[in-house]
Amino acid sequence: MEKSTICPRFEKGMQILSKRWTGLIVSQLLTGPQRFCNIESSFPISGRILSERLKYLEQEGIVKREVYPETPVRIEYSLTEKGIALAPVIREIQNWSTDWIEPAQ
Amino acid sequence: MEKSTICPRFEKGMQILSKRWTGLIVSQLLTGPQRFCNIESSFPISGRILSERLKYLEQEGIVKREVYPETPVRIEYSLTEKGIALAPVIREIQNWSTDWIEPAQ
DNA sequence: CCATGTCGTTTACTTTACGTAAGTTAGTAT
DNA sequence: ATACTAACTTACGTAAAGTAAACGACATGG
């Protein structure tokens, strides 16, 4: 295993996107801000990993976490500008999937 | 962990792209057909995993493996039509990385 | 013939990531 | 007090990935 000959920014971007679930979480948040339990029920991710990923994406400046001290307290996750900028990536993955993945596995 | 409420094709596409290294392998092969050792030296992937991923991508119909019985034997990996169709996805990830990832980590 | 080298791949073993299930905390309702 | 929900967190087992060494096919050189 040697060092890269490719662009480190691209490598880092890929690293984020190729972490399991991050793409789906971003695509889900592109439909609008929402709470933990809503994301959790959108695809078969475990709560433990969703929690871990949201924290990671927050660190990467892609996701924003906001606490609304209502009653009951509401915690809402949304995309930052950096996260919203991933929309074209998600769109292209959707296009490719529609064109090249067979509907029935 | 529950079932998905999202498009299964998109979920499958995401699954492929969010497997570690697949995006980088595809982006490397977009620069042209090449052999194992060349891909291996493009980024810090281990030979064991590169071998595993190429087999996986071949199964998914994204990568094509061709053996040229020269001396020494040459094995060349290239993208299928399905693989080449990933170019816009890779391009958008590159754009996003250029715009949003800081050069020095 | 036997040692040496290369390429792609495989095996054995360790480390890290992920999945499952149960527990925690804070607030609300019954 | 008890029960319930949302959002985590902890503990633990399994699966995936990393490291290092070895393998088989072939070629070359002594």
C-alpha cells in the first residue's frame, strides 16, 4: 500500500462519499430538514451508526444539528451549504442507477 | 433497522459507490485501461482488497478484465459501458471536492 | 537444471467498522 | 409512581479491511 498519485482533495471527497450510508443520509436530507427517527426509518441503518455518521458529517461541515427546546424537544438535522452542494453528485448517482441498475435483484 | 422507503435502484447504486475504493478505482479506469499494478500504485489500496474489488466490479458489470497472453502475461482492466456511464458521477464528486474540501488536511 | 524475478492473486492473521440489543437521559403523559 | 418517546450510548459479536507472506505461471540467466 503506497501513497496516492491523485488529487488529495478528490481523495478526501471520495473518502467521505464512500463511507457507508453517507450518500443516503445526504440524499435524504436533500428532501428537507428532518429528525433522527425520520432518517432512521428511510433505509435500513442502525441507530448506532446513524448517530455516528451524523456526528461525522457534522464534523465535516456537511450536516447541521439544531435543537429546538420545544416540548417535547425537537432535534433537527439539515444540510449546510457544503452539504447542499452535493445535490449534483446525488442527482448523477440517481441518473446512473435509473439507467443501469436492474429493477429486480 | 427497518426496510427502505427509497428507490431500490438508487439504494443499490449507492451501495456500489459507497463501498470503499470503488469510486477511486472507477475514476482511475476512466483515464484508460490499465493493469493491476498501475491501479494499485494510484492510491493507498492493498493488493488484497484491489483484487477483491475488481472481482466485485466485474460481477456488477462495471469493469472488464482482459488477459493478453504476451510474455510476460498482461492483464488489463477497463470499464464497460456501464462503468463509463459513471463518468458524470465522478466528475461531480471532483467538482464538489475542488469547491469544498480544503487543500491541506 | 536450479535459482531468481515479475505479475496477479491467495492465505493467514490482526485491526477496524458495522450490526444487534439493551440501557440511559430528559421530558410528558396517565 | 409508571409508562412512553426521542435521541443517544454502551457492550458485545460479526463482518470487512489492512498487513505480510506465500503461491503459481511464466521467463531469464547461470
